[in-house]
Amino acid sequence: MAIFSIFFNDNPVHTAVFKSGVVSIGRDESNDLYIDSLAFAPAHAAVTLHTTESIIKQLNADFPLIINGERRRSHHLKNDDIITIGKHRIVYNPTETTPPASQAIFKQRTKNQQHQNLPGQPEASLQIMAGKHIGRIVQLKKI
């Protein structure tokens, strides 16, 4: 099982949960993860979900697949891997490795931080995973 959280310009767009099989990603509406952006190929990538691992593969050589800042043709996905395509980011979380109490936690791992943290204070936020506010991110601050 896997959770894919889609962001555009660091704003949440959509969260999808898949139990097994192949998850197609692309600009065509027939994809499981449909993203209406010219940065995506009609059939951009496919993620094969196995019980112990998930593998993403690039489907179109003209459209790059960037995972955690590195260009890849194929990659074994791990918890919190970030797939970047254009201004979109897709965060992968396998539900087997994420405890239920922390499934809503999203750790932003970008080089362009919007604000600076004090030394010793990690950045943290909560992402709403269900309901009418699905995908919304609430920043946490220690006072």
C-alpha cells in the first residue's frame, strides 16, 4: 500500500492511496495520478507496488523523472521520497513503514526553505489525510 501526496508550488493539491498493482502517472486523464501540466508526459511514469518494495520507472525519455533532486530512469522508492516534475512534487509514503499516528506528518525536504528554523528545532507540519480539507498542511511551531 502507498500514499502519494501531490503538491504544486508547495501547496497541497491531492492525496491518493493505492493498495497494489501499477500506478500510472501522467498528463492523460486515463492515468491513476492525473496531473494537468505540460511538464508531464501523457504517460510519464509508472510505479509498481509490491508488498516489500515499490519501483518507479520513467516511461518517456523526453520528460525527465527527478527523485530527491537526481535524474533517474528507475528508482526503488523509500519513505518520504520526493518526485519532482516541473513545479509539482509528489511525496511517496509506504503505509507499512509509517505508523498510523504519524501518517499525517509531512516533512518538507527542499533546499529553498520558506523560513529558517532555530538550531536544534526540526521543521514539522501536519497534513490532513481525509475529509473536506484533505491535503491541507498545518505548520507546527514550538513556542
